[in-house]
Amino acid sequence: MEIETRSAKETFRLGEALGRMARPGQVYALTGELGTGKTVLTQGMAAGLGIREPVSSPTFTILQSYEEGRLPFYHFDVYRIGDPEEMEEIGYEDCFYGEGVSLVEWGNLIRELMPSDTIWIFMEKDLEKGFDYRLVRIEGLEYEREELAL
């Protein structure tokens, strides 16, 4: 599925729709260059799960957990991870294979640890189409675009 967004607000709303439809045990991997909107999409997803507290990238802590929504939300940022063993040290398997929703920014860096049913979200900029334009490609999601109510 490919979705175009033309503002941070639209990217947030896409994440919000994904969060509303998320189910226990789902794992999402976000990939894209710096500045493509991964954190904005993540913030929307958290909002869709009912999380009200501020959500930012856990770049230096790797994992930030949010328990206040309708499902636990585990937000990973593995951009600075040196070795996949660091993921074991923080207990990633409890998150990936638990009852919450996991979202991994830069999931391509730990592809070997990602479950086979991971939902991959690829985000790209195209400055020729505008500064805020994003092409969001989603693979492994069972929903149709219309179900996301965008």
C-alpha cells in the first residue's frame, strides 16, 4: 500500500489511524532517511492508541514504554545501536512477542531480529513535490487504504 502525505499533520493522522487499528502483538518497523517523519508518524500512532503523554525518539535509551493507552506501546529507536546483542540486554523479545504494540525506528538495522510478520513502513521525501511531501509505503498490513479512513 502506498500513501502520500503532504504535511506533518497528514503524516500524524496516518499514524493515528494505524494506532487505532493496531492489535496486540503487532510489530512495526519504520525506515527512511533522517527527517522523513518517522517520529511524527510514531507520535500519531501513540495518539491512536490513546497515549496522551509526549512521545519523542528514544535515541539514547533505545526503548521508551508507554502503558496508559488501550495497549502497551513500545517505541524503539535503534539508530545508534552498535550490536544487536544490545537489544537482548533491554529485553526486546518481551515487547515483540508480548501483548503490546512495538514500533522500531530504523528497523532495517536489526532486520535479523525482526519477527517474520513485521509490518514494514518505508518513508521517503521528494523535494520536487514539496518540502512536506512524503511517500509512505506499507508492507505486511492486512488493511485496505479505505479502512484507515484517510
